[in-house]
Amino acid sequence: MGMKVLVIGSGAREHAIAHTLMRADSVDEVTVAPGNPGMRLDGIRTTELSTSNHAALIDFVKNNGYDWVFVGPEVPLIEGIVDDFADAGIKAFGPSRAAAQIEGSKDFAKQLMIRHGIPTAGYHTFEDLDLAETYVREHGAPIVIKADGLAAGKGVTVAMDVETAMRALRDIFVDHRFGSAGAKVVIEEFLEGQEFSLMSFVRGADFWPMPISQDHKRAYDADKGPNTGGMGAYSPVPQIGRDVVDAAIETIVRPTVQAMVDDGTPFTGILYAGLIATVDGPKVIEFNARFGDPETEVVLPQLTSDLGESIDALLHGGTPTFTWNTSDATLGVVLASDGYPTNVVKGAAIPRIDVDANSHVYYAGVAQGDDGLIASSGRVLLVECSAPDIRQAQRKVYGIIDGLDTTGMFYRHDIGAKALK
Ligand code: AMP
Ligand code: GLY
């Protein structure tokens, strides 16, 4: 008999994780808490339990005989859900509360990198508006302003001029736009180069890197508009050479997971390194303690081994096997509600989307309406296609999306363009 698995979360990332587990021979049943109604189109079960109600989730796992749990999003990880499951005798894949600080506190991540000589942008932390303003005036632009703590990828301003930097500081300190996440601000050196995401399965000092991918963080075409959670992604990233990826593995991922062990906060789960390929080699712009979204939706479709078996092995001290389809490219484009990320207008009707066996629709912010699914938050869904190269994958995705009635939603038209220059 195959395994029964619970996935925590509700986005397109969790849809991709659940779908990949569903196609694993080792897994019979996948439930997502709370999930979304779009996932049910793939035979994935959902249960309306909140990701913050750890006690209810523990009861649910115990009462329904789940073999283990996969935690998707950062918030429950940072709130210690893996520790709480462990205390209840349940195996959950993801970092402990202590290890999840690598994402939860930019200051924690930066100090770890500096202590261990891991290449990253130079930075200063401020808790006071005047001192921060003085620093920006002295250093000039371009400069990067980040609210410390979690702001769902939206607490970052890449300021190309001093005025924009000053406005970002006032947003954080005076208008408290990011709530308590804005009590501290990290001001960072601007790194120039192409961005890529390197995610790895990690257990202590051992890690298994995945194919790299590239996200598109800005809301509009040509990297215009505000930063979002991510508007689309593709994988692999041909303009980032193997030498750069190897350098990232050796100078960033390996020393980081070793540092977490040495510092007494060993990391188990998915370590996401957000990197910039600078002229001086790859440097870290952020770590996340979980799968990236939308990166997961273009990376996991390349997995040819059994994800259930591998996670089970990682949780039980065994040796996992990860194999990837490296001959095809995958590309995914997000449909977002109008106004995302600042003033989301919910309620768009979601059309039926027909795709072939090499394509998939991963749902995020959707609710069940009277006549089908309706948009219920910023990022609504992602359409992903695999093809022999990025250009063909891109054509295929836009061939699907351009033909849909997307009233009330928008999407970028240039996902993958940087790979095709
Ligand atoms: P983060 O939430 O830290 O990933 O930042 C969001 C986005 O801002 C990143 O994906 C980058 O595009 C950009 N960014 C962040 N930090 C830097 C930096 N130090 N230099 C240049 N761009 C940055
Ligand atoms: N796509 C960026 C993130 O997941 O944080």
C-alpha cells in the first residue's frame, strides 16, 4: 500500500507539490490543508484547516493515519509547525522554527553569511529613520531597502534614485506599511547581474540541488512596476553557465548548510537561495526556508524520480534519489487579479483551461463560485508547459493564455524573454 501524505498550504506551489506527490508510485493519497478548490480538479483532497491551527492539524494527522506532512509556506515554518508536529510524534518535512529564521529574519541570514564568509550584498540594519536616511544620503543610489521579517516578497524596494529610497524608508518607519515587519530595516548594496533561484533538498549537512530557475518579480512587462511574490518562471536558465551554478553550490549552498549545523540550527527541508550572478561570482540576495513560488511549478515537473520515496527517505535517515528531465525546458506564467500586488480586485471568473499531458494549471487564489472557480486573491493560477526548449515552452503557454477570457486579471507577456535574447 502506498503512503498517505498531508501537504500544508494553499497556493500554486502547494498544488505543484501535491500533484508531484500524486504522480509518485509510492503515494496513494494526498490531502492539502487548507488547499484550494482548483486542486480538487487533479484528484487532490482538501480539508479546511488553517495553517496556523497546529493543534487541529496534529489531530487531523493522527485521526486520519497520514504517514508524514510536507509544509509548503514560510509562515507556519517560522511559527514552529515542524517542532509542534515533532513534539506530537509526527514527521513533517521542513525546517524547525530555529532553522527557518534563515528566511524569517534577514538579519539572522546576513549575520550567518558574514560569519561564514558566504558571498552576499553588503548591508546595514537600522531601527531609526534618521540614521537610515543619513546612510542613504551618504551612499546614494542605486540602493536596496528591505523591511526585516516577512512581507511576502513585497517588502523590498530596489531604489534607482535617492528619492525612491527615502520614500521606502518613510513607508516602513512612518506609515508602517509592513506592520511589525517594518520595525527594522535592512539597507543593502545593489547587486548587478541576472537573478536565479537555486533550490535544494537539505538534511543537515547533506543536500541535493535542483535544476535552477528564474523568477520574474516585477508586476509588469520589462521588469516594470512593483515587486510581487513572482509573476512567472522558467527552468533551466541557459544564460547562467554550469560554472556559475557550481560556484553557487560550493561557495553558497554547501557552506550555508554546514554553518546551520555548526551553529546548532541544522536545516532540514527545502533551502531556496535567491542569487545574483555578479561579475564577482554568484551572491545571495535572500534565503527562503521552503520551495519558491512560482519556481516550484516549473522545477518539480522536471522531476523523474519518486518524490514520495525521497521525502520519506529524508525523514527516516535514508538516502533519497533525485533524477531530473534535463532535456526539456519548462515555463510558467501567473494570472493575477487586477490591482495585484497593491489593491487586489477579487472575483474574476476563471475560464476553463484545457491543456495537454506536457502542460498543467496550478491554482492559487481561487474559490468556488456558483458557475465555477472565481479569483479570491492576488495570484490566481499559473499555466505551465514543458517543451524541448524555452522558446517553444513560451509559445505554448502564451498560446493557451492569450486565448482565454482573462477579464479582471492580468499577466506578463515576456516570461522567459531574458533567456531568448
Ligand atoms: P527579496 O525579497 O529579497 O528577494 O527581493 C525582491 C527582489 O528585489 C529580488 O528578487 C531582486 O530582484 C531585488 N533585489 C533584492 N535585493 C537586491 C540587491 N541587493 N541588489 C539588486 N536587486 C535586489
Ligand atoms: N519566488 C520567490 C519566492 O518564492 O520567494
